[in-house]
Amino acid sequence: SKVYGRSNEVSSKFMEKGTLVEETSISLLSEVDKKLYIKYKGAPIKNDFICGTPDILHGIDIKSSWNIHTFFNAKLTKANEWQALGYMWLTGLSELDIAYCLVNSPDHLIEREEKSLFYKMGVMSEDDATYQMAIVELKKNMIFDDIPKEKRVKKFNVKQDNDKIEALKIRILECRE
């Protein structure tokens, strides 16, 4: 990007949904936990090594699942664990929950998926019976109001690990060299 003035934008429909529904996921988690959580809207927090913007300052990072399958398969990944460790390091927390939430997709994302399905199926019209059945299934995979709210939140707890933070500091210094 420095030589040719071009950047590689990292985005996907999954990331787009996550950004668009973050507040909805926070509201769902608030309802389920019976606590008021508020999205952190301040400046990124930084120290001499890392910088980050936690979703909620009170020890929660939100992950909004694309569909019911990604939700049920959700687990604590190494990347999520390191992200949680970074947020704890920045905020001084001793633990942090990664909260996966299953919330409805915004209408325009559903419409985009419907159009994509139309072209993939190669049908002649949107009135095609096979296409219409596929749309019903698609919507079932993107709208979750029929599932109890408490079944649409999955949390993983991460505890502060100072040994990992110290190893990270060493690695960052090596990378800088």
C-alpha cells in the first residue's frame, strides 16, 4: 500500500453483520443477564504495546453469529482468547467473557442473500416454487425470534494470564526490531 497507494480492505458479510447488530446483541445479553450493558464508545485504549476498543468496558466482548449453525459451533478460539487477554491488559480486568449472541440479520442482508440465492439457483423468476421454498429456509437461518432469548447467548470466560502477557511483550519487542 505504501508503494502503489492501494489498500486491501478486510471485510466479509459475517463481519458486516457483526458490526450492524452489535447494539442488538448487547441488548439481548442485557436482557438475558438482567444487567444493563452499554457499548463502549470512547477512544481506543492503548498502552506501550497494544491498542484496542472493547465492546463493553465491564468485561464482555460481543460476537454476533452469522446463523444458528455458526452459533452452535461457536467456541473459544485462540484469537478470541488473545483478544480477551489484550482487553484485560488494557483495562486492568482480571477476567472477561466472550459472549456469542444469535440475533436476527438486518433486512438488507437477508435481501442480499435472497438475490444471491436467486442467481445461484438459476431460476427463471422469483415465483419459482423451488426458489420460494429455499427462501423460507434461508429466512429460518437468518431470523431467530422463535428461539428463546436465553438459548441465544453462549459465553466463554477467559482469566487474566500474566505469563502470556509477558511473553506477548517480548514478542512485540522482537517484532519491532
